[in-house]
Amino acid sequence: MNRKQKKTLIRILSSAALMAAFSFLPVSGSARFGLFFIPYLIIGFDILKKAVRGIANRQVFDENFLMAAATIGAIVLGEYTEGVAVMLFYQIGELFQSYAVGKSRKNISELMDIRPDYANVERNGSIERIDPDEAEVGSILVVRPGEKIPIDGIVIEGTSSLNTSALTGESLPREAAPGSEVISGCMNMTGVLRIRTTKEFGESTVSKILDLMENSSSRKSKSENFISKFARYYTPAVCYGALALAVLPPMIRMLVLGGAPEWGVWIYRALTFLVISCPCALVISIPLSFFAGIGGAGKEGILVKGSNYLETLSKTSYIAFDKTGTMTQGVFEVNGIHHNKMEEEKILEYAALAECHSSHPISKSLKKAYGKDVDKDRVSDVEEIGGNGVTARVDQKAVAVGNGRLMQRLGISYQECTHAGTVVHVAVDGSYAGHILISDLPKPHARGAIEELEKAGMKKTVMLTGDGRSAADQMAQKLGIREVYSELLPADKVAKVEELLREKPAKEKLAFVGDGINDAPVLSRADIGIAMGALGSDAAIEAADVVLMDDDPLKIAKAIRISRKCIWIVYENIYFAIGVKILCLILGALGIANMWLAIFADVGVMVIAVLNAIRALFVKNL
């Protein structure tokens, strides 16, 4: 509880104690008025001040004016206890709402804590502490245990474990070693790291994340815009309605029916009408629901750029995926050795040594699978044949490593591979030794993500990829994706997404999940763009509406669940608040509802709606 909330609580308690004490005193008239005016001013002075300021600024019709008019009117009519009670319970509701907003804001403020306060820059052999904004690209940073990495870069010295939970929502630490790319916002846990920066602070990951979170509230959903417009017309309407209720029935009774006007009865009903009509429950709970939804998503490592995107995400029934780096790990690995005429380890050794001078991803995957230091002194006469492969002498043996075209070129009979992936044929001294299958592996949770999306009611899951047909079909089959379009250029992906948009019903939404620069146009074209690879792709962060911080496709289903729960809560609050208020307004106009029921219709409904709203903070794990 902050300082302002503590002051409000003290005012509530002191006002309640005075009101309870004065209620038992045997006084009446002006003395009773004077006594009750003390707790009224204690609890309601700030509301009266805001109401006066609103009138001075020609912004009359708001909840402060409604509360001030209703309570002052009740006191003038001699209903001192009820007048003070209305203001008292209103302040209790405001305190409760302030606490709820603070709780939901805490989840986002935890993300805000990732902003580093300083950077240790190494200059001329000494370390200088500067503001991260002042560091240039290529600067050498020294990050000690317990400090945040201030700017994206590459580790040039040191090893350590990094706590990425503030960014990804995951508690499992990541290891950093020389050559590792590291991002700003991570907490260094163990060793000292020397990092060469690759970006300016303003372009680093932490800056982009903070900018997304700070601007998320500016993008309002249709529901929020509806409530804003509703309150703009609703509040003046009920004020004029209350005035008509106070004046018209007594005038009709006096002029038409010839009876006593009973001004006090109808003014009391009008004041009750005003208290009931206060739109706090709607005006507070609807934005709070979205705010809590965005905060709850942020806690799970899902950044939603605005409540409008949260609302769109809840209507998603069609979803299209990129393949490499989105549903797969994007790292080529040796996945098998087939038709081998010698030991698998020996084939890998020949292939890794022949490819030792190449930096191609396939060469790297061969050397990684070999798992030993490559002795380049054992290799000579290396010749790289573009589009075919490599020939070399390894331990004085002629070794050829490449595709089928290389084998044909050398006149070596080879075996075709029936599996999807990149095939590397190996021949030693003119004889076929076997082939190595290199393929991209699916992410650990990729198939589970598709299953969870189908449970969530996805009508169609589609894979759009630039890979060959065989590899795309096999990966889609592994993941359980029913519809695949392969060998697509970025422009082809956009065209296919536009085709899917035309085919689906207008009220249902299409999401596209991608991970890099080539996916940016498609992310922008879909109804909702979800970026994977958020820790590495600036283009994905810029183009997407939702960013998954840890690249886990299982978070897609979780994001949809969060959005649907949030929207369901919003509609619950709208229907509940409006329904209760309409009923109580009718009862108040008929004289059945008194000021105590009015307090429930205002403060009680607001507290219930706020309690319901903060449920959006909590989402069960898949």
C-alpha cells in the first residue's frame, strides 16, 4: 500500500469512527448537522474539490459531480448518516480500485525493472560507469555478477549464467560464453563478462520492450472506446433525468392533480437516482480488465502491444505459421547416417575434416556432430566446387563431400535418400561411403502447441514456408499441421495470407506467426501478427502485434487463452454493471430503492467488477 492509499485509509477509518459515535448522540437540528459535517469533510473534501474544479473547467458531468450533488443534497434534506455513508463507501471503493490497479500494474513494473541504470565501459584500461545511452556501438562493457546487461552485444571474454526471467517469464538460466550473443535486460548471475556492443541502447532489446509496454495503453480496444463514448453521453443524460425526477412529478402533482408537491420525497429519489447512476463500475473495470490482461500476459513473457490486439487475438480461429525458426529450432543438425559402408564415426570424421575450412551452416553442423577438435594439418588439397560440395585429401585419402551432383561429376554411384532434409554424400578413394542426413529439428513444444491450439478451437492451421516440398510436408506431418504451402518467397506468403483472409468468415480473425525480416510483410498483413524469435529479430518486433519473448510456440495458445479470458471478463462486467444499474434506477425512480441500495448499486457493483477484472492477471499453466 503506497503513501496516498494509507492516507485515504486513515481518513476512511476516522470518518467511520466519528459517524458511528455521532449517530448515538442525542442531538438534533443544527448541532447534528455540525457534527456530521466534520466526518463528511474528512472523507469527501477531495471529491468536492475535484467537482468544483470540473465545473470551473466546464467538465461538469463526471462521477465527482454526481457524488458531490447526491451527498450534499442528502445532508440538506437532513439525511446526515446517509450523506456521509455514500461518500464513505465511495472512497472505500476508490481505495479498493486503486489497490487493484496497483496490483495489475506491478506485473508491468516488474518488466520495467529490466531497464539498466548504468553501463560499465572499458576505456584505456580502466572501467568508467556511464549512462547506457552514452555507449557507442563497439564499446567494451564489463558486466559483473548481480548486474544487468545494459546493451545487446557479443561476449568476448568470460562465462556466466544469465537470468532471463524478466524477459521470457522462464526461470531456467541461460549459459553465456565467448561468442554468445547476449541481450540487454538479462541479469548476470555468476561470472564476469566482457561484452562488445552490437547496437546502441535505443535500438537494444530492453529499449524496444519498454517502449512496447509503455505504449500498450494508448491502443484502445473497441470495448474501451464504447465505454468512453457511453460514459460521455450517459452521465449528462442521468443528471438531466435526476433533475426531471426532482421537478416534474411534484409540479404535475401540484398543478394537474391539485395535491401537495412533496418536494422532499422526489428530491430524495432524485439524489438516490444520481448515486445509482454513477458509471464508475464501467469506467474503471473495463480498462482495468484489459490492463490486467496485458499485465498477466507480460508476466508470462508475452508482450501485447495494446488492448485492441488483445481483443483481436481473442477472435482468432485461423492461424498460419512460418517453419524455420518459428516451429523449428532453425539450427541444422545431423539427423542420421544412412547406407554407410564404414563406421558412422569415421564417415563423420572424414566429412568434418574435408569441410574444416568452410563456414557454411552445413559444414558447421558436420563439425558439431563430429564433436572433436579438427586437426587441419591432416587435410590438404581442398577444392570447393560451387553448388556441388568439397573435395580434399584427408590422411592421404581422396575424400569427396557434397550433393548428388558432385557424385555424378566424379562418376561415383550413390544411394538416394528417402528422408526429408539436406543430404550430404561422402566418398573415400572413389568408393561410396554413405550419406549424412542434415535437417532442422522441431522445437520441443511445437507439436504440443498445435494440439493446444486445436483444443482452443482453431478451425485451420497452415504452414507457409520457403523450404522444399518434401521437407515441409514431413515437418508438417510431425507437428500435426494439416495444410502446407512450400517453396514460397516472402511475396508469395503475403499472397497466400491474403487468400486465407478472403476465405475465412469476416468476424473471425487470422493470425500469422513468424520470426524474422522475411516474415515482416506477412506479420503486418495478417489480422494479428505474432513474432517468434523476438530476442533476435528487430523486424519481427516492429511488425508484430504480439511478441513471444522466449520463442516457445506453446505460448501462442496461452496468449489466446489470456485474451479470451480477458474479453469474457470485460463482457461480464458490462452486462452485470449495466443490468444492475438499470434495475436499481427503475426502483429508485419508483421510490422502492433508498440511499443504501444506491450505495450498493454504485460502490458494491464497482467493487465486484474490479474484483472480477483482476482475475485477468491469473492464467493457469498449460
